[in-house]
Amino acid sequence: MKCMIQVGAFAVINGIAPRQPTDYTYEYRCLAFDAERAFKLGEPIEKACSWGSGTKQRNYWLAAYKAAKEAS
């Protein structure tokens, strides 16, 4: 599951014109939440993570998954 927000489109629709995205950590929080949820539900990594091998999103997802595993 990929979680992303289109800050620019949201701003244009609402008449707000920010110069930069308001929250740089949103994608990482979504990745961590998704990885933790996958671990709690017992989903295997190959099935739960849709990010391509070697991408920074997949590496962050895997780190969050392993952290959830170690915390349990």
C-alpha cells in the first residue's frame, strides 16, 4: 500500500499557494505505519511491500518492518 499526498494539487484547489510542501515526513510516517500494520497482520514482506527493490522507500519500509518485529 502506497500512501502519498499531492500537496500541490490540494493547494491549488483550495486557493493556497505554498512555496514548499508543508510536511516532509508524511511519506515516511505512512511507510512506517504500513510496515507495522503488515507485521502485526503477519503478512510476508514480498506480499505486503509494493515498493521496488533498492528504492529508498522499500529500504525505509523494511527498516520499519524489522523494528516492529524486534519491538514485539
